[in-house]
Amino acid sequence: IGLLNKRNYISVDLDMKPGDTREEGPVIVTLAACEQTAPWEMPQETGAFVQVDVLQRGQSEHTRVFSGWLFNRSPSLNVVEHPIYDVWVKDCAMRFPGDEA
């Protein structure tokens, strides 16, 4: 998962597994699922179900700003709409039948 702070252009790569939650400054990212199309299926796509919570200035609790699927090759299908933070799926590591161990 990629996380960008649009104010200072600092980008962080979050290496996560489904069920993981990571806190980066005022942002909490939860990865519920990460899947990709099998190598023999077309078109190829990688998607992740992500929840993003942000601690707004002056608030004491995080507010959920996004909950849904993000897609690597089709980012416009679902977008994290936040004025400061951008979150996107980069890749998923999955095994398929026939993969070497």
C-alpha cells in the first residue's frame, strides 16, 4: 500500500498482510483483503479492500475517510478522497495452483 502526504510530498510504502493495521502519523490504514487476478486470467488486476482513518487537526479521535476496494490498474474506479492524504494499492503477493513452493 502506498501512502502520500500531499502537503510535504512524503511517500511511505506500507508492507502489510490482510488483517494488518498501520499507523503513520495521523493516518491509520487497515488492510482487510488483497487479491490479484490469476496469471492465466485476463485482464490482470490487483485490488485491496482498505480502510483509512485520519486524525483531523483539533480532534481527539480518528475519522474514517475511506472504506472500499482500491485497484492498481484502475485507480479511478475508487479513490481515497482526502485533501491531504492519498492511498493506493501497489501489489499483492499471492500463490496460485501450479506455483512453485
